[in-house]
Amino acid sequence: MRIGVFCSGGDAPGMNPCVRAVVRSTISAGHEAVGIYRGYHGLLNEDLFINAQGTATMTARSVSDLSKLGGTLLRSSRSKEFRTEEGQQKAADILRKHKIDALVPIGGDGTFHGAVDLMKYWDGLVVGCPGTIDNDLIGTDYTIGFATAVQTAVEALDKLRDTAESHERMFIVEVMGRHSGYIALYTALAGGAEVACLPETPTDIPEIIAHLHKLKERGKKSIMIVVAEGDENGGGEKLQADLTAAECPFPTRVLTLGHLQRGGAPAPADRILGTLLGDFAVQSIPKGHTGVMAGRVGGDLVLTPFAETFGQHKPVPESLVSVLNAMAH
């Protein structure tokens, strides 16, 4: 059996450990691993990983020391061509041409939408792994890359707090999360932020202003607000403008972390999760599973149909929102 592996969409720390696990588990099971560069775009261009012997297969040595590296060895991209029926049919033909029997796509909801479309024209097996910092996929407690993204954001908050204290200032820190508040919520909790603005919760400017006045009256010298880029009220710049117009009691600066959150060496939690899910995905293929994502829920490894992983919004835990509100006082 020839098992292809690729990364698609936004990169996430931990994709490399997952690729490593897929390749080594495939080889360990007596199958061939085929690396595909640049996701669906690379598939359409037949952009395959070529080993030192000049063949389109990955060896155990191809992925040596990969776990500690950020980004992805196989690169990642998005493809407009693949979104068309013609592109999907072309991808299926290329998979048949290279005698690839199964695929392990590593990515987020866009990647799995693509897998569903591909399976209309290709009868191979597809078991995906959740590689996205947003933690917005149903079927796994955490996605590969989320822990590292939060760690990066918290390190930024810790450093900003020093400057905020020195200048008696408020910082608004915008983190990634177009539709999900997971990164913002976890960053705010771990970083001791006074306010978090999430897509899942209403952002009440008068309420925030009242809270800030109370904090100032209590002698608070520095304030940290974490806002998700997809907050319904807008991102960091919009929040600053609204708070300033409402007579915010603190001088304010905005910092957008942006793509910084995707880089860096993966945290141990993401290395372990990527390894577990990559191995589990490969183990699931010979059993005939297809059209599913490998995930971890409550410590158990589970398979969830692609359509269910992105079919509805994954809510942030209300209990953690309550804890954050209690800590903010």
C-alpha cells in the first residue's frame, strides 16, 4: 500500500512531528510513504518528495530530527484550482497515476472540505489529522499547533506586562482566531489578562469601560486585554478606537501578534499530539476507515467523519469564561 501525506492551509507547530509519525508508522507497517509538497496545489503539480535515491518515497531518514522543528518539511499552501470540479478530478487522476492508495492530509477545516470534495472522484482511503492553531475542529479536544500558539502568545503577554507596569498603560493584544476564541481565552487565562474579547461572547464597550474604571480606582497600574481577530466587534484597532471614544481611563497601545503565533519549535504537547494522531491515522487506514479525522477526546483516540469536524461551531468552554471573569477582578 502507498500512503501519501501532505500539509494544507495555514501552517501549525507540530505538523512536522505529525509528518514524521505518518512516515515512520507507514514504513513500520510495511507500506510505502509518499510525501506531497504544498498540499493540494502540489498534488495538482505532481510535486512529490524525492529521496536521495531519486524515487518518490520517504524513508525513516527523510524525517530524522523533524519533531523539534516548526513549520512543515512538506511546505503548505492553498489552491484555487483544486476548488473547481476540474481540479478535483485532475487530483484524483494524479493519485491513480502514482498508485497512491490512501492519503493523510494534515490541516484544518479547509483541508477537510477539500478531502470531502476529492473523495467524490477518488476511491482511495483518506484519514486526516487536525493541524491548525485555532482549535476549532470538533472531534478532538485540542488540535495540533494550538498549545504552541498559546505559549507564544502568553510569552508576549508576559513581556508586555513589564512595559505596561513601567508606563502605567493598557495593552490590547490581538491574537489569531477568525471564528474561534480558543487562543484568546487560553492566552488571557494563562497570561492573567483583565479582559478577553471572543467571537463567542458579546463585547460590551460600556461594560468594559466600567470595569476598567473600577480597576483604576483599586490602584491597578497595568491592564492587558486579549482580543480575537474575529471578535464580533472587530479586532484590536477597532477595540482601541471604541474604548478611546468611550473615555478609557488608561493610555492604550495595540499589538497584533499575527503570524508570529504559527512559528517556532512545537511545544512538547504538540509534538506528542502530532505523533499520536499521525500514528493513529496510519493504523486506521488498513482497517478500511476513510473520510474521517483522527482526534483525541478525553485521552481516547477517536475517528470523526470530516463533515462533522467542521459542520458546526466548536464552542469555547463556558466554565473557563467564568473563571476568567472571576480572575479579572
